[in-house]
Amino acid sequence: MTRIRRGYIAHKRRTKMRFFTSGLRGTHSKLTRTIIQQKMRAFVSAHRDRDRQKRNLRRLWITRINAVIRENPGFYSYSKLINKLYRGQLLLNRKILAQLAILNRNCLSIISNDIFTNKETRRNSLEYFP
């Protein structure tokens, strides 16, 4: 029986996998079986951490907004600000508010003071939210 040389396609496939794990140390970047395991593990971690990143960024935005809001002399809180924003139907999400808090604190304080001192907003808000 003649010998079958199975090299080209298998080598090509394994080389592609090795490129994926080229940054790992030891056998995790050398042996094919451990490369496959590490690749699967990396994909699982990436999938899980995409959701975690969204959570962590939202927590960071809330912390930044709360820190800037509490610096005001009226001592407002984050929850009161968000409540007034929704009742006043202002479409500013937490990401934009956090960017305002970092880049332009005066703008955020003007917005918060305007929301808390504007009586028309309170009257209109009672019509929408009984």
C-alpha cells in the first residue's frame, strides 16, 4: 500500500490556529490540542466579558455623574437627577451625562440646577406621571 501524505491542508489549519495563540506561553502556543482548548476558552471569556464590560461602563458612568452632582451646593443625588430627567422628558442618557460630567462640569451643573429649580417642569411632569 502506498503512503498517503496528509500535510498541506492539516498544516494550513493548524498554522491558522497557532496564529491565534501566538501570544500565549509554553505549550499553550505549541501543541495543537492545548491550542484548541485555549482558543475555546478565550472565546468563552470574550463572550462573557463583553456583557461585563457593558455593566462596568454603566457603573462607571453612574459614579461619575453622582460625584459631579453631589459637588453642587444643593446636595442633589444621582437618583433624583435621573428621576427629574425622565419626568421632564429630557433625552440624555447616562453615557452623555458622564461625558458632560468629565469634559464640561459647568454644563452638567447648569442642567441639574435648571431641572431642580424649574417649576414648570414639575407641573408638566405631573400630567405625564400621575
